[in-house]
Amino acid sequence: MSGAFEVKPIATVVGGHTVPADDFQGGVESIIRVNEEYPLETLQGIEEFSHLTVIWRFSLASPADVELHARSPRGDTKWPATGTFVHRNHRRPNQLATSYPRLLGVDGRDLLVTDLDAVEGTPIIDIGPWFQEMGPRGQVRQPSWPNEMLAHYWAPASERGR
């Protein structure tokens, strides 16, 4: 059995962020436009949910960006060097991301969302509703550096430069 398989995007991000950024991702609205090959019925009932689970590809990244070694997050040595699979960025082998945007509305194949940290034109690999029951079970544990590093990640874009 081969480990390779093909994944075809089901939607595209329209509007929203135009360039990748490390911080200030919050409050930006965008549209996830589902491809026309999927019947409208595939979205039936999605408006009942407040949040989505969205899997997307870092479309502006290249295979040359992949780094298979330990390194400090964002290249900042105040945080410990951690392995490739401890980071959540485009330097991982498959260059995939998962986001949990708030669903603001549905108009046909257009899902209006906010707090999606993908840029305009990003191919969406999969969409599903966020089920609270499928979130982490038990106490969540993590070191302090992600909290420090991401302190401004979801700050509104309007606060950039203040």
C-alpha cells in the first residue's frame, strides 16, 4: 500500500487577509466559497453551528520551506528549540493548517466567517462544524512559550502598529 494519496480542495478563501502574518489575525471577515461541484445540500444545517473546523493548505509556502529539525519558534531564542511537529506553521512536511473560525452566516455556497487565519486564495481541504464534544478531553497541558508567542495572535488587525 502506497503512503501517497491525492487531496482535492473543496473550497477557496475569498477576501480577508492578503498576506501571511504572525500576529493580529482577529476580527477579519472572509468567505469560504465551496466549489460548485458540491451540491448546496452538502451545507444543509451548517448554519446551526457557531464555529467551523477548517483544514487548509499553506498555499504561499513551497516545499523548500519545510524544516525537519528542532528550532526556536519564530526564530526567537527566548523560546526553546522544539521539533518540526511541535510547530503549527508552513514548515511541516504537508504544509497543512487547522483553524476554528466563527461562522457568521451562509449565503448559498458562501460561508461568511471571522477569525480565519488563512489568506485570500487559500485552498480549503475540508470543512466541518466544531463539535464541543470532539475537543480536548481532560486537563489541557502546555509549556508557557505558546501563550507568550501567541499573546497578540488573535488581536484585531486594527491594532497592528499601535
